[in-house]
Amino acid sequence: MSRRTNTIQNILSKTIQGAGSDCLLYTGALDKDGYPRISYRGKMRIGSHVVYELCHGSIPEGHEVDHICHVRRCVEPTHLRALTHRENVIQIQAYVAKRTQRLRIFVDAYPQVKSFPVLLPLHDLEALWECACTGNVKKLLRTMGSAYPEEVFYERFDAGRGSNAALYAIGIQPSLIDTLSNEDEQRETLTEDIMTLVA
């Protein structure tokens, strides 16, 4: 007698609600990296892949399943999306935090970006972001452009000649600056609340 194929209802029946979140945390077997392992059609597979396929269809070729919530045990279907490897790496939480920090540093150093694009040579950003070379700055700008395609833009304004460095126009949409400011305010409020509890 063959075993029945796992269904989405069966998989979700083995989850619990994440504390203070809408994540569905799988309570069954996990692999060494903390990802759910689920039997599906006679094979043990990564749980997020199984859930994605059951709810959204086949994973597109050249794509990976990413957790929007950054919680490995989560199998909530709305938290799963298919991204290319490059897009997936861009979304890694530690990298998101570093990008956010660089954007904050940039806005603090060039507050006029709130009104119009800033024109500057890349070696100024190299020093500001403590990069090893302007080539790294270009990579960071490309990644930020990919991570925030509607909110961060850059363009070479002048190629430069001789000792004159190339100039780049860098802009950040007010919506992203507002988001960064709101996150700063929330962090400050949380810190004040913690200090009040400790005092």
C-alpha cells in the first residue's frame, strides 16, 4: 500500500503561529541549517520548496525560494517568493542591515539628497562608506539599485579626465528617506523604553 502524498493542509497542521508575527513555524523535522524537511512524493525535500510548489506552482528555472520574513522554519505561503540567486543574496538580512546603514550615513552626510540628487566623485563615497576602492562603491550602488529599484538611482554625470575624477549623480526617493527616519525614531523609542525599564 503506497503512502499518501503530503497535502498543504497536512503540512500546515504541523505548524504553530510565530510569537508576535504571522509566520507559521514548522514543528516537524529540520535539517542542520534549521530548514524544515518534508516528505513529498517519496523524497525528503526542503519544506519551503514543497509549500511554494503546492501553493504557487513550479519554482521557475534559475530561481530559489526566499523567505520574505527571514525565518527559516516558516512555511507560511505568503512569506515565500521565487527569486534568482542574485536577488536572494541581496535580500539576506545582514546585507539589508548593511545597506540600510550605508543609506543612513549617506543621507546624514548629504542631507540635500532629500530635495535633489547629489553630484559627487566616487572616492568621496569610498571614504564615507569605508570601501577599499571605487570599484567596490560601484558594486554597492548596483546592489542598492537592484534592492530599491524605484527609490535609489545613480548615473555617471561626467566621465572625468586626467586628475579630475568621474562624477556621479546619486538620488534617493523621499519615500525611502522617510522609511529610514521612521525606523530611526522607532529604535530611539524602543531604547528609551528599555532605559525606563532598567532605571
